[in-house]
Amino acid sequence: MSSRARRRERSRLVRAVRLWRTRNPQTFTEKVRYKMLRDHRPLLVTFADKAAVREHVAERIGSAYLPQAFAVLDDPAELLRLELPERYVVKPTHGSGAAIVVSPEAPADAELPPARWSWVYRHVRPEAARRELLVGIAEHWATQLYGQGPNREWAYGRVPPKVIVEEMLEGEGGGIPDDFKFFVFHGRCHHIQVDAGRFEGRTQDFHRPDWEHLPLSGGPPWIDPPRPRPDRLDEMIAVAERLGEGTDFVRVDLYLLPDRIVFGELTSYPAGGDSPFEPASFDAEFGRPWTVPRRYR
């Protein structure tokens, strides 16, 4: 986007029009956009910051739920000097959905993307994760502002750009674990999204907290056969609700490993306010338990 387009996007007139258009939100996507424009509390910056959120999580539910962090780096060049295991993950602290996952289980032909590709998710083997290439990708991340499209994900622009290196989480059989996303409104979980097979055979399913499967599609197909109710679902819901206290809405992402539950991230703006719902009636259903405040304080 050109600097002229950015100025136009952020002009007072454009903001006034968007505030007017979102003044009476009814559906989930409308309420996300309402929140994006109006909720400028520091809490949302903490949620968005991959480094700062760790302290928040530790205070709320304990550090045992956090993935191990090998390093938080102000300068991406420090990646050259780190001693790391053969399995690890490199992520920017000021974005969402971007990560370089390194493990021997990656496809043999997988390669790192060019540094000019911004918010990418790639799984490569250790021999493909040459440090100078990782540094280039991380340095490019540091120059980028995440979520600066039409709806503007305000909080990410306030996060200091750093690089965090964490343990690679392993699910059953050593693969990438399923991603459980809990939609928490006013401290209560109302819906659960489960994403699996991120790198191949991706599936996506939606459930109610009692594990009733919803006839809803967000794009990827449902898993087949259906996933049984997780043994530790009640604990995951309790963890998500504890992390969701104190705000009108947040999506809490958790991973269920064979021996523990691990925190993933807190997301205030799922899909940047453009979450797909098929059928569309679920957009209203997801928005129903969410009462947006007239003013965020």
C-alpha cells in the first residue's frame, strides 16, 4: 500500500465514516470491527504482544501453561549466536499467524521463503533453517506493521517488534498439535474452533462447550471421522475463561499435548473482522452472547 493510501485510510474522515457504519453492531464480524475501532485499552496491546502476554498468562493461570521460550530478541541478528535444539519455532512478537517451525519431521523439499514475504507460516528441517536466512526473515518482519488493512488492527501497531524463539510443540505421534480456539465473551466460553493439519490435510471444526458439533464451515472441511471429546476439555475451558476475564471478548488459543495444555495466543480481532461463516446465520449466533460496551474504559 502506498503512503498516500495509508494517509487516506487513516484520515479523520475515513475514521468518522467507519465509526458511523459500525455504531449498531449485531453480528460477530460487525462487533469485531466495532471493537477494532473503539477499544484502545493497553490490555489489548498486551494480548497482541507475543512476549508481554507471557507475563499476563503467568499471572492469571501460572507459568506451567506457557511454552518454553529460548529467547526474546530485540535484534534479529542475535539469532546467529543462539544455541538451539533441533526443534524450535521463530515468531515475530508484533504479528499473528507468522512463524518458522523447525523440526526433522518437515518435508524434505520444504524451504524457507524469501525475506520479502512478510507474515508466513513455514515448516522446514534444521538443515534448511540456515541462520542467515532466518535473520533476513526476522529483519523483514521488524519493518512490517501487522493488520494495517481496511479494518486496522490497532493493537499490533503498538507492539515493539521483537523476535521470540520457543519450543516446538508436538502432538500425538510427534506432529503439529491441534489448535483449540475458545471464543470467550465476558469471561464465558460459548464456542470452540479446532484447526488441525496446518501443513497438510487441513480441517476446521466448530463446537459448543458441551462438544456438540456445529454445522458450520469457515472454509476448510470438517475432520472425518469426527474428533472425540477431549479428555481435558473442561480444564481447557476453565483456562480460557480465566484468561478471558476483564474484557468483553477475546479468543483464547490453546494446544492439547499428550501430557499438558499449552497457551498459544490471545486474539482480539479474529480474521481482522472478516471471519467467514457458512451458513451466514452463524455470524449472528456468534455475536449474540457479546454485548459491546458503549465506551471502552
